Amino acid sequence: MRRGYGQFCPVAKAAEVLGDRWNPLVLREMLYGHRYFNDISRGVPLMSRALLVQRLKELEKLGIIASHEKETGQGYEYLLTPAGEALRPIIEAMGVWAQQWGSEQISPEDLDDALLMWGMRRRINLKAVPPQKIVLQFDFRGLTKGRKTHRSWWLLIEDGEVDVCQKDPGYEVSVLISADLSAFTHLWMGYLPLSLALKQETIVFEGDRDLVQQVPSWLYLNGEWRYGLGIDSSAAQLMQDRFMQIDRTANASQ
């Protein structure tokens, strides 16, 4: 049974939703537009799947999210209710606070190359990417948490779709990015200037000169996070449209 604070105070009631471990991160993933269990789970890789199931059920009981069976009949789609969507400015404000005050709180134990790649996948500036197939190879060093000290990832961008691969997909690499994981994480979060990382050679780009010059705009490496780049507002509209569609369908069937 969930334990509340035993207070009618609005702050206490809000904390009962946002104060539970993992809830803000689960909501973050849904605010990014992720509607399916596996997508949400990828955004919280250290959270057990069993606990994620539990948290989703609790959030649904609280009226924060609603679940609907997929059209395929296999699994569920999770959507924010209006009450859940109303938490957007609160979650965004948490991120804004951390952007200003939390840069020195990223410890080696917080570094996660898989989470970084998943984060980049959902935040590609597709409008800036040329129409050709783009393959970015990331060679990270300085991994922690008992992982290998080095690991490679591939990011494939084509026709407005972005895929992440842990194994070489076999395509010609457009740009190779060799980087210290800590340096690249701080760069992507806007805590480290790209010019300094390049000067210190903690991050190195190799490939076609024209494409190399474009990569920072594709991946938001010019400090955009630092200057207010937050959760994509278009995702909110898509979520609301989907929720209204399901609601209309349910009403029509009654």
C-alpha cells in the first residue's frame, strides 16, 4: 500500500505523486512522447521492469496516466491524462533548476553511455540533418559502473527516423566521434563548451569536413540545453491528440 504524508496540504499531495522514487523520471519519458512500456523502460535503465509496472499502475490509479490495450492486442499504450500533462511545467522546472545548479552533481556513477545514446536519439534536430543516410559512430572511453572501459555505438538517421545500434550496422560511417564519456555528457548537457572539449581533445570528430561541421547542430552540442532546450512541446500535442482520439472512440462505443 502506498504511504502518504497524512496531510491535506497541496504540497504534500503533490509530493505523494512526485516524491516516489522514479516517478519524475517515468513522467519525463512520457512527456517526451514515449507511450509504450519498452520505450519508457529504456529511459530508466536502472529501474526494474517489475517496479516500472508497479509505478505505472499507481500513476494510473492516481489519475495521472491512462492505459489502453494496443490495437495489436499485445501490451498497452500509456498516455498522460490532463492531470498528468499539467505536471509538465513542474518536471521542466526541475530540469531548469538542475541545469543552473546541478552541473557539479554529475558523478562518475551517474554516467551511462546507453542512457546518453537514448537521450540523443530522441533529441535529434532532424530539420538540420541532410536528406542522405547519416551514420554516426561513437567510440566512448572512460565508462564506469563495472562496464567495459571502451564501447562503440552507432546512430542511424534516415528519412526522419533515428535508430541506435550497439552492433556495427555495416553501413559506411559518415562521422566518427571519439570521446571521453564524461566530457561528452557534460558537453551534451550544456555544461562544457564544444570549443574547450575540442581544444583539450577529450572529443574528436573525424570524417567529411562538411558533415563534421554540421554535427553539433544535429546533436544540440552548442549549449542549447543550457539555454532552455527542454521537453519537446510538440510531443505534448501529439499525446493530447492521441488521448482525445481514444476518448472519442470509447464514447462512441457506449
